[in-house]
Amino acid sequence: MSPRLLAPLGSGGCSFEGEEYQADEMGTVDVPDEAVATLSAHGFTGYTDPVVVPDEAVGEYTIKHAGRGKYKVFKGDEEVASGLTKPDAEAEAAALQSATPAPPAQDAPEAPEPATPETPAQEATPQG
């Protein structure tokens, strides 16, 4: 397996001994072993696959890690915000969720009329 390096920000990849190596959407590039020392001198760093970060939900909005510390906010399958830091993505999802109108409340059944006694009130008689 080829070593995987993280390209410097803004780099689309590299070339080594006449071969082109394109960075993927996460900014990583697979290169031959002999290229590691040379590319490290040009700002490329070692990379290991990150632990999978689970998606986080805020109501009907989902926050997904997009790589390089950036996050996206989705409503279902529709991307509604991108390029955010995690705190900004969480705040954006919360703001969008609070702006979403609440579903209409169901009408509660009317309370029954209070029961009235069928018999007239008895008068108190003094004892004595």
C-alpha cells in the first residue's frame, strides 16, 4: 500500500519523477515510498484515515464532516450550508431549526362540562 500524505492547503496534488499525483476531496494523495522525504520537504505531511465522525442531527438538519476541519449542514439530502467550522455548523443548524415553523398543534378535545349535583343543597341545622 502506498503512503498517503496530506497536501498543503490549496495544493491540488504533486508530481514526482515525472508522475502526477492528484489530491482527493480530502486533500490527500497516495505516493510511492521514495517520494515521501521529498514531498515532506515541500509541506506534505503524513496522513492516517481519521476515525469516522458520526453525523450529528439538530432537529431535521444534519451536520456532516467534509474534511480538513470543515462541516456541511444538510436538510435531508439537500446541502444548505458548507465550509463551516464545527461550532458554526452547529449554530447554523440550530438557527435553521428554530426558524422552521412548528407543525400545527392538533386540536385537543374539549373538556366535558363539570358535573352538577342532581339534588338540592342541604341546609345545615344547628345541633344543640
